[in-house]
Amino acid sequence: MTRVYRQMVHFPHIEPVPHGFFYGQCGTVHYAATRFQPVEGATYEELVGMQDEGSAAQYFSDSGSGWAHVGSDGFPASPHGCGDIPAIPDALAEAWKNCSIAR
């Protein structure tokens, strides 16, 4: 999941924000949600780019063929958090309390 997002935004020096990672499974599909932050070695471009990218939670799913990015929060984030992301099942969003920590 982190690898997918690094490739998508072209920022190799990022990782999930500690204590803000959500993971779950509905049926055979795995889901994850997190915000990302720059880590040691981040370039100036990465630091500037993450000012916006890092403030939005990112959502991923894996149905057996690898992680795929399925959505992100808007600016500003919806008051319903991941409950407003169509790719995240309602039951999972409820279990995650609408990703309140990730916002």
C-alpha cells in the first residue's frame, strides 16, 4: 500500500502517520486507510508536496491482486470521513468510526 502511494505521488520518502492506520477486511477484500508523512531524507519538493497530500487520508483495497488506491479525502475532509468514500464498505467505515483518527 505504501509502495503504491509512493509511486503514485512520486515521493519515495513517505510513510503512514503513526497511530492513524486503519485496516480491515470485508469478505475477501482487504481495505486500508491512512495519512502519509515525509520521513528522513525527504527532498524539498517532497516536503512542499506533502503539505497538501499529507493532510488528506488515502484509501486502498486489495482483492487479491495487490493494493490499489481507491480514493482520498477532499479538501476539506468530509465530516463523515471514510463513510463518504464509496469504495469503503459502510460496515467497515462504521467499525473504523469514520476514520476519525485519520483526519
